[in-house]
Amino acid sequence: MDREAYRNCCSLVKITRQSYEQFWSSHFVDYIDKDLSYSKFFRKYLLPNHPCMFSKRFTQEWRCRQQWVTEEGKPNFQKLLQEFDQTPVPVANCNAKEYNANPKQAMPFKEFIQYWKEYIQNGHSSPKGCLYLKDWHMTRDFPEHNMYTTPVFFSSDWLNEYWDHLEADDYRFVYMGPKGSWTPFHADVFRSYSWSANICGRKKWLLYPPGQEEFLRDTHGNLSYDVTSSELQDKSLYPHSEEACQPLEIIQEAGEIIFVPSGWHHQVYNLEDTISINHNWLNGCNIDIMWQFLQNELSSVQKEIEEWRDTMDSWHQHCQVIMKACSGIDYSEFGSFLKIIADSRITFLNSCSSSNSSEYPRHQSEALCNLGSYHAAFDLQRVAHTIESLLCNEDFKRLDHSTMILQPDALLQQIKDTIQSTNFALLYI
């Protein structure tokens, strides 16, 4: 982030996002084929929450594009088997429905590739159904492979930074699927951003701007599983489907990277045999969307078990437990998440201001060093704003703060002290 972007953003309390009407009226997203500064991407796409597509020139040096793909542009099964062979991988059955997703099972990578070869030979059909290797933590399982490099545009990644710190999980995935495999209608975890790069093959994306998904719920409030289904024409099942805009339809070619903003629901098809890499990620630009999502999730849980409220002394804590089981996080862990992100930036800014060198301290993460002090200061301001919102939240007030890693008042003061003590230094960077 440069000085101008920081000055424009550092005083933000609530990020104002422009209307999404342009997308459903023009059915067009920007295609980026030339060099683009991070600051421009930040201002034009991250802050306003707008999608875009990057050309294949941004992935042409990746090892996976050179090694996992044949000269004909198809998956290189031989090379893939040499690398992964008996590795267990998660495989979904696209012909089966389990709630609003496809059921998954673990199988050896070799077995999936054998299935895939037979599926192609049988004219892209199989009595086993259409199987799709998805949500495979390949980077976590094989950190030494270095098959790709996260583009700088997506490097302010609080979500994976947090999980890397815990050494417990990550949200970096590999997908491999035959022609015809697909992912049902959904929005990404915690309403995060995602970026998805096609290593080979082509995808079709159907995207709906935030809010449009409300028209695509059935009479019970359940989100549509398949937005192309004729069921949506039945007003007795989907009374508001006609009010929804037409989806933004995007064809993603081999090598291209799509940026999917927060809260954009989408449905995705593999038009050819396809390999892709996908990251879910969060940062200061969409942390408010995540926080609103968590409040909505808790509210839904509270409504579901409202009848037991007066019979349980620990009703509020039970709501947190159920919320975490459903969404993957509760308010306490959200607080821990904010503290980990803040601590690293406080350390970074203090190190920068006390260093006589013009270079950033080498013990800090590569992403922080590349993004620089202005970005670290912006991140801290966004964390501070979120903590202030937490302190005003009645459900957060009811929790036992003494057991939390986050001590909100203390961290807020630490952030304010850091911003004040480093502002002068920032002017000279």
C-alpha cells in the first residue's frame, strides 16, 4: 500500500461499498492483462468488493502450470502420479446431495486418477458418478513443492496467517475434476474473499452480488442448491426467485485467475478436465463483512433454540458452541484471530520505527515486508474498529472475558499507542 492509499483509508470507520447494479446490467467484469499496482487493486477491487479476472500472464511462471499440464493443455496424469501416488485426497460425488453440498470421502490419489482416466475413456461418464477432488490441502501436505506463488494482490491474507500461526489448518486448496464436475450454489467460508487460478481446463462461473441470494431461498429459508434448476420457477417453492437478477456469467480460461469478492454467492462448472488452485482469505477490507456474518450466524442459532432460553443458565454459551459447530468459529476465537493479526503488525511497526536500516526487518513475514508499513497501520486501524464494535455487542459482553486470549481494552490501547508512536516515522518511509 502506498502513502496516498493509506491516507485515503486510514480514517475509515465504515467502508462504503458502491452499488453492484453495474454488474447485473452490463454482465461485465474487468479483465487485467497488464501490470497493475497493488494500491490500484486495493482501491478498485478490494475496498469496493468488486470482482475481476487476471490473464494467464500472471501464472505463466508457476511450476504447476509447467509440470502438471501436457503440451495439449490436459492434466498430466503421469507427472501427478509421480508426485502424489498414494496420498489420501478428499473426493466429492457431484451426483449426490447431502444437505446443500456434495458428500465427500477420502481415497488414494492414485485411485482417483485411475477413475478419471476411465471416466474420460467412457465419454465422461461412470457408474460411480461424477467425482471431484476438492478442498485438498496440497500446500499444507507438501510445503516443499512450491508449485505456485500467491500473487501480491492476494497476499494480505489474515485467514491463512492466523491458521499458519496455530499450525492447525489452512484455507489453500487444490481442485481436480473431470468435465461436468461442479460445485453447488454457495458463498465462501466466513464470507471471505477467494481467488481461483485454472492450471488447465476451463470453468463457468455464475455469480450473484451480495443480497441477491435472499431471493433464491425456498419457503423454509433454505438457499437454492442449484440455481439453474427448474424448481426455481415454482413460486410455491421459491416465491421470490423472479426478483433475483440474472447471474454474472464468466468463462475462465486456462491460466486465468478470478477474484471473487466477499459474500458473492456462486455456482461453478468445469467445462473441461480441469485443475485449479483456490485460496480463501480475509483482511482489513472485508473484516467487517466477516463480523456481520458471525453476528447473523449467532442470531440464527439463538432463534432456533429460543424456547430453551429460560431453562438454561448457560444458554448464551451453548449458542456459542452450536455456532462454532455450524460455522467453524465463535466469538472467543474471533477475538483470538484479531489479536494474532494485531500483535504481528504491532511488532512489525515497532521494529520498523526503531530500525536504522532502510529495509524492513527480516524476521517479519514476507507478506508484511512486501506490503509495508502503511498497510500494517491500516490493518491495525481495522482491527481496532472491529474490537470497538465487539465491545458494543451485547452477546460479546455476556461472555467470560477472563478466559479469552483477547483482552479487548488492553489491545485497543496497545494499538492506539503503536499508531501514535509510529505515525511520524511513516511519513518518511
